Amino acid sequence: MADLRCRKTLVKESEEEHQQCESEPHSENNVTVDKVSLKEKCLEDTDGAVCGAQEKEEEKKDEDEKEADGQKPSPVKRTQSACRSVMLQRLVKLFFGCLAAVTCGMMYAVYLYTYHERKFWFSSRQELEREITFQGGSGLYYYYYKHMLTAPSFESGIYELTRDNRTVSGQTINVVERLSLYPELVTSLLYRVTGSQDVIEPVYFYIGVVFGLQAVYVTALFVSSWVMSGTWVAGMLAVAWYVINRPDTTKVDYAIPLRDNWALPYFSCQVAALTGFLSNNINSATEMFCYLLMSATTFIFILVWEHSHYVLFIQGLALFLLDSFDLVPPRKMADIHKVYLSSLLLAYVLQFQNPALLSSPLLSLLISSVLARYFQQNMKMGPLVARLIKIFLHFYLCFTTGITFSYVVKRLMPVSESDFILKFLEVKFGLNTTTDFVTNRLLCQECFQTPSQDFFLRLTQASVLPFYLLVLLICLISTLQTIYRRLSNSGEPMKTNLRLEDGRIGEQPEVVYHVFHTILFGALAMSFEGMKYLWTPYVCMFTAFGVCSPELWMTVFRWLRLKSIHPVVLALILSTAVPTIIGFSLWREYFPRFIAELSELQEFYDTDTVELMNWIKTHAPIAAVFAGSPQLLGSVKLCSGWTVTSLPLYSDIDLLRRSEDTYQVYSMRSAEDVYKILSLHKTSYVIIEESLCNELSHTKGCRIKDLLDIANGHVVYDKGEMYSFSKHGRFCHEIKMNYSPYTNYFSRVFWNRSYHIYKVNSVISFQY
């Protein structure tokens, strides 16, 4: 007696395929049994691929002999033929799915390139005008990419960046560590070693790599939705929603070199690999591939973005919940912990012993969960009430252990940002108030404010938000039912061979992970608008999976106890019809908009900024130090290379304090005070912007001059209204009058409609 069973693949089998591949008893001679065993072993090793040529020849000979004798093929032969047919169908489905995923990614990259060209007229601009399009702090990263290309060698370029004294005045800093410049280092190395100097300009190579990563981003979203739903139609729908909601899914349109544009594609690949790794319907070879891909992308993600460990902490919380409720095998959780720990340690070494990684909440979570698991060996055993108590104690033990570990690490190696982040969160959630300029300035940034109603309106108009809420509700209820069953049946192994008619979408570990994933990231997106760029892409992916998943529809029909129509047939019909209708409606409404967007020629040309940068490059001495708003100083550094007093970085407290000093030119302080502050940072020239001096803000109290007046105590409150008061006039207005004492300290050397440049005089005696 021998059994022949088909191995499961990532794509779930239908009921008919199971019936074809079920074992059948037979009585054959030893030769036949050996052939069947050989076939079974071959199927296991190749995951459904066709066996070796030698076995095929033997089978063919047997069939020819039986046909010659007038005998019919045995049931085993018919079963083997049916299995080969099913596996061929899967290979064809896999081929076309991969082709669709790659095509979607490539088309999106071409779309981004075309849109960027139309928006900025990039190919027709001069080099200076191209560089100005890298607005704000994003241009700073491109400057170091250019620096690496102009260096005599790659090694000497890295050495100069790790001991840079030409960026921030009065400081020698390691800009590779401070700005996380590994993407620029790798890109410049690729540009050198591939011999692209004679083929493509450096700027096109740079933005081409970024757009290529965005193609990888949407391809990974495609694969994640495909793996969970079993159909690549879900992947296409996910990509369509992602592109339609582009203003809320990516910032690559207007700030190409930002760190998150480099990092999030790797995170998307990591999530796709994790989704496959958590799946029960996976063979050992595919599981190993997912594990290796997850390890590589986790490490790269931590390396290229300074905020990555916070994102992985949220992901770790979702996995922690899966493990606590016994929804994932302990072996897989141990492997994931190894990935996190090894990635953190390697990144710690390559980031020049960055203390922020050792004090990160991710490391605290890993240490606390491992210790809690060690002290609670029998947490997953016992009756329902006992298990609930054990889980509560497990949460409490992990929380207290994590807090204690983080506190000890911060005492041993102080991290300057940690206390500031805590104070910032207290003010953000109304637990405290402050007059601190830096804190209030960050709270006024759009990314740290709560999302506007327009955000939800856009998601609703694209039909993604209503379907997302429906899919999330169904999956969440099914997940809660699964958790209850797991707590009630302690010690019982989790069912891995789910069938379509079972209607238990909440028993798939990869689905439960994404339920926790989207809820946690969604909660953050409701508090910080900048988090929408992490949440919205997975809303598109998760929603596309739900409407295309027969298991989700079958779960609903099981709850409704549908009997009039066969629920399996109806689930298969709806999982095809609903996404088809959605896709057709999206195509009809949004495709003409994209065509019009690509055909419309926009114009971006800032004559005042171009004039300013040309003056700096031609008139300022090489040793000059410029002060101004951080965003403008990023452009000054990119276009001229001159030293600046501050940089547009929100993650560095020292640079934020330097920016506060520079902003004092918009406060109501005396000429002497401002002169002393600028001289302290060895400033040669200060740039005053008309847009900040005469700023009009729709957000009350968020103008730079209002924040400075609050921080400097130049504010009077009367009957609920806020008024500015000081014995000195506003510096940016008074200095334009050209009277003493301002002319004693500063001399105007350049001006246009938008900018005024004042030289900081070398004054020996002060006049009062």
C-alpha cells in the first residue's frame, strides 16, 4: 500500500484539485511500488515540478506495453497525469503572475520618470536649475552624491565624508552617520564601476535608481496581495489603488532623495517576504528563500533610514500579538527574532556604533519578549481563564522588562534625542505645554499634525476606504474567533490544511499579521499625517486582497449560513466579479486623468532663487559661512558647496537648536543680540527671506515669527488674543531701513524680490 499526495504550494488548491490528488489504494508488484515512491520523492523535492527524464521514459514504456496488451492505465497513472496537469496550470499561473508584477513595476517607474520630466522640464534645464528642483532638505543628499563622484577615489571620498569640516560651521562631523548616506555611497559606486560616465549624466542615474526602487515597491505590494489572496488580479488592483492615491502613498513626486523614498521599498520587500514566511501553505525551499530575503531587506532598511527601528518596532508588536495568542509556530517567531537581532547588530557596527539602535524600542521589545517567554514556559497551556491570566502577566512582564532595559541602556550611554522625543509626545497629546521653539516648530510641521478631512475624502473617492473598512471588519471578527478557539483549546496544534469551504480567513497567520499591522499603523496615521505614507500603501494592498479572496467571501457566507446557492461557487464568482467591476470603474474614471497629467506641460522656474545661487557662486569667498532658514541652506549647500550654519534635519537636536539661532533674524531682538548669535556660529553672510519675514499662515500661531515671539517671551495675551510686544522692532523689517545700529553690524550686498543678503561686519566696538 502506498500513498501519493501532492505537496501544497503558495497558491491554494481548490476542492477539485484536492480530490484529484487524494491517495488511492492499489496493489502492484515491487517494481510499480518503487516507481510510485520515486514519483512521490520527486514531487516533494521539486514542489510539483516534472520529474526526471529517466522516469518519464520508464512510464512511457509501461503505457506502451499496456496499450499493446489492450489494458487500461491504472488509477495511479491517471492520478499522476491529473497532478501533472494541475501543476502545469500552476506554473502557467505563476509565470503570468510574475510577468504582471514586473510589468506593473516597470510601468510605474516609467510613469514617474515621465511625470517628473513634464513637471520640471528636467532635460531642458541647466545644471543649477535642475539642482534647485531638489527642494528643501532633499537636495542635501544629492550634494554628497556629487561629492563622491568628484572625489579622486571612492575610498578618499568616504574618508572626507567621515571627517567633514566643510558642511556645518565650527564642527567636524561624520556626515555618513549623521545623514545616513549609504544610498548615495552605493549609488556613486555603481555609477563608477558600471562605466556609466559615458552613457548617462549623474543626475539621471541618481533619480533613475530612486524610480527603480519605487518599481520594486509596487511589485512587492503586488506580491503580498497575490500571496494572501491566491490570485494576481489582487496584485493589479493593489497597484492601481496605490497609483491613484499617489499623493497619500509616496513623497517621491516632489522630494526624490529623501531617506524614506530609499528605505520604504526595502520595507515593502520585507513585508512581502514575511507574508510568505508566515504562510502555512509553503514548502521548505520557499520558506528558506523568504527567510533570506527578509533578513537582507530588514538589514538594509535599518541601515538606510534613521527612523527604521521605530517602524520595525510597530511591526514587532504585531508579531508579538501573534505569538502571544499562539497564532504562529514558535519556530518561526524564533527565526524572526534572529533576523531582527542580527540586523540591529550589523547596522550598529556599520553606523559607527550608533547608540540610538541600542536604546531603540525594537531591541527592548526583543529582549523583553525573550525573557518573558523564558520565565513563562507553560503560557500556552491550561484552561481559558488561566491562559487569559497568563497572557495578561506576559504583557505586563514584557512591558516592565522593556522599560527597565531601555532605562538602563540610556543611563549607560545617554541618547540626546530620547528625552526630547518624550517631551514632544507629551505636548503632542496634550499632557503638557511648552514655549520651546523647536518643539512648537515640529508640531506645526504638516507631517506631525492630524490628518485632514481631505485625506479621507480622497481615499473614499477612490473607493479604497469603504472596501478597506469592510475587509478589515470581516478579518478582525474572524481573527477574534480564531483567538477564542486557540485560548479554549490549549495545546491543540493549529489547523494548517484549511479548505475553501471551511470559511476561516482568520486562521491564516499571514492574514492575522496584516490585520494587526494595518490597525497599529492606522492608529499612528490618525495621530501623525506623515505616517500615512506607511499606512496607505498597505491599505491598498490589504483591501485588494480582501475583495479578491474567495476565503473572505466564504467566511461571510458561513456566518450567514447561506444554503440557497452553493457558497463555494458564489464565493469564487464574487471574488472575480467584484474586483473586475472595481477595476473597470477605476480605469474609466482615472485613466483619462493620468493621460491628461502626462500630456500637460508644467513649468517650474524660480528666477529669484537662481539669481541668488548665481551670486553666491560668483561673489562669495570660498571660506564664507551662510546663515538662513534650514531649507534654503540645503539648496545653498547643494548649488555652491559653501559652509552653512545649520542643516534641514529634524532628527538632530543640535542642528535644530542651531536653526533656532538662525531664525532669530525674524524675531523682535536688537541688532547687537542677533549679531552676537550669528558671530557665535562664525557667520559671514545671512540670508533674509521675504516669505518668512512677511509670512501669512493659515494655522494660527505657526508662523516662524510667532513661534519666536513665544519662545523669547515677547507675547502679551489680552482677552484671548495674542499680541507681540518688545522694545525692539522686528529685525528683518528694521534692518531694511539702513540706519544705525543695524548698519554698524550688517551691510547689504545683494537683494531681489525674495531674498536679501547681508554681510556680517567685523565690528570691534559696539555703538549703543
